[in-house]
Amino acid sequence: MITALAASLGAELIETNISWVLLAGETAYKIKKPVRLPFVDYAALQARRHFCEEELRLNRRLAPSLYLGVTRITGTPQAPALEAGGPVLEYAVKMRRFPTGALFGEQLEAGTLASRDVDRLAVLLADFHAAQPSADPAQGFASAERRQFAALAALKGALPVASPAEQAQLQAWLETGAARLAPLWTLRLKEGRVRECHGDLHLDNVVSLEGGVAAFDGIEFDPALRWIDVLDDIAFAVMDFAARGRRDFAFRLLNQWLDRTGDHAALPALRFSVVYRALVRAQVAHLRGPAHAAVARRYLETALSWTRPGQPPQLKLHITHGLPGSGKTFESQRLLEHEGAIRLRSDVERKRLFGLEMLDDSRARGLDLYQPDATARTYAHLFSLARLALQAGYPVILDAAFLHRPERAQALALAGEMGVPFSIIDCKAPPQVLRERLQARRGDASEANVDVLDQLSLSAEPLTSEELGFVAGAPARP
């Protein structure tokens, strides 16, 4: 029947383990196979209809322009047709096709993926995660026990790819990590961080479209695979960027998502989520056969690499120093991508402390966020988040002005407390350039204007001779 339908539509037929896809002009039809497998049961026609409807419902959340509806296949097995007379033979998810080469995975391979699309994906996912309903803990989704079981099951599936020593190392790491993270996972479940997510966010399920990006082919067949911690969702894409050799994009995506969500409390669990997702992809690649052995091994090596947290001197605390408009965020962006660091922006966190989104206009709400007490509160919050990220094993960049010596002294003291190297990124520009940049600035979290620049210029305390020794490019100091 499927072959006859493809012929009648003049469509190209693609087959997977659980579906057929017909590519007909600008449209695609995805038909579920009548299979019963350990992870999916499509045996009954009504089950296939249900899961087509679920696929439509779930994927319209992140790719509304791609998912058009559910189509009936009618007629006879010898002469099937779409939405014609006669009994229903099958159901298909009707989709709009996108151009060849638009997948993130394809663009990475071609070297054409734009950083702006990585940023768009971060915003798309952050806003999507914020809008989804939270799981009731009584449902049992994403409990600490289930998370440990799922990770060890993924490792079992990837065992053929690993040496005995690697198998033992990964199992010990997963078991130790699960025991350590169980209280955090349980807390996040209670706090509503487990939500109905995408569930399969590797980069061949993300596509660039005109004016934006979309994520498609989310998991519809098993609620437990999509009712997950939001961290597990974003960690899938972070992992895939890293596995495909774009660690810079991995940390660009992660930091943009963190800026948008403020979910820095998840950082201690990030490595576990990345390792789990890498093992899932290693298993999937292995099951596809010998032709995918190198890909399976690449994901296994990614899992192994993320079991090793950063240590000094790789683990560092950087601060920026400079007036508004001097290029602090530009320089910190370059550095976070190079080092795989967590950046904490005072402009973003200052607003979050006052209940604002990163692009909200505080002045329109009658707030002055640049008063001394607000600034002191902001720096205290930055230091708290920096300690958390360093403890989780990530280099940290504090993107703030640090114009006063007591603030810089606190940062240096934090580096000493954590036993990590300290560095100052000193940003400068001529006064007229600073003013021009601030006057031209649009769509940025910073609300510093020329008046703020003038005030800060008067109160700024220059770096001391001792502090100059920590400036990036100066001789390294412990």
C-alpha cells in the first residue's frame, strides 16, 4: 500500500524502523508502521491515529509552520488515496518540507551555521520551557530513581562501543553522580522544573527557517521520554554541538539559555545530563550498523570527556573591567566560547533580581537599578552564582563594570577561596566612542545611557599596580 501511495503521489519514499516518510513536492507525509517494539506500540490502527495526533500536538509547539495536520489515507490497498472515499487504511502526519541543507547538523558539516541561529535556538527553547506545564511529582516522571535507571540503560546500550575499562569508568561515574545529584533532582521536580519537553533535541532535529529556527520530531510515543527536566532538553543540543566539534556553539547556546531562564541552579547536574545524552546517541548510532561505528565512538568519547570536570589552571575566574560601551560583553562572549565558560552578566542578573526580563525597560516601571544598594545586591548575587558554577567545574566570567576596588577585591578573594586563577579583562575605548555606542545601542540587556556613563566615569577607580598584574596578557599569577 505504501509503495502504491508513493507512486500515485510521485513521492520519494524514505523508511525508518518505525515509520515511512513520503516526500511529495513541498509536502511530506509521515506514516507510522504497525509495529510493536519494546519502546513503542503502533500495532493498532487507532493507536497509530492517536500517536499521529500527539505528534501534531507536541511538535506544533516548536515548529508550528512545519506541522500542517493529520491526513486520512483511504481507498483500497491497491489504490490508496488521501482523504478520498472508502474506509480509513492509515493516518499520516502532514508536514511542510524544508530545504535540503537547512538542518543544523547539515549546516555544521558544511560550515555554514550562523551564530545568530544558535542564539535563536536558545531563545526558542528558553521561552518554550517556560511555557510548558510542570509535572506532578506523583506522576513519577524524572524521579531520581528513574533518572539513574535511564542513564545506566543508555550505558548498557552503548557497551559494544566502549572498552572494558571505559565501561567500568562510566558506570562508576554514573552511579556516584546519581547518588550525589538525587537531592537536587528531587528538589527540581518539586519546584516544577520537570516539564513536557521535546525529548530528542539532537541537531538533526533542528532546522533553520526563513526568519527563525524550529525544532521538530519530538517524542510522542513515550511520555516518560518527554516529561523531563528542562536541563535534560537543552543538554541534548549542548552535547551534540560538543560531539560535532563545536564546543564554542555548545557554550554559546548554554549561556544564552541561562541568561534567558536564570536556571543556574541546574549547573551541578549539567555534566550528568550531557553524558546521558551522549550515551543515548552512541547507542542509536551503534544500532544503525557498522557504517555508523565512527559516529557511535565519537559520542562515546564525548560522554567520557564530560565526566572530567575542569581543574586549575583550566578552571578560572575572569572579571571584566570597563565603562559602559567599552566592549565587555563582546570580549566575554569571545572568551566563553573559547574556554567553555559560564558567563554571568550584571545587566541581566540585576534585572532578574528586580523581577524583570532581560530586555525589559526598568525606567518605564519607575525603577532605578543603578543606585548603590542595587549595585551591591547585584554583585553579591553574581559572586554567589560564580561560586556555584566554579564548584560545578566550569570556568566563570563575571561580565560587569568592576569600576570600584572593593568589588574587584571581593572577586579576587572568591578566586582565592575557590583555589582558581584570577584574571581581569580590561576594556577601554575613547570617551566619544563610548557615547556613540551607548546612543546607538538597541535590544540589549544593558540600560546604561550617557547619563549613567558620566556618573560612573566620575566614580571609577583605576586598576592598581597589583591589579594590573592580573590583566589578561600580563604574566600569570596564582
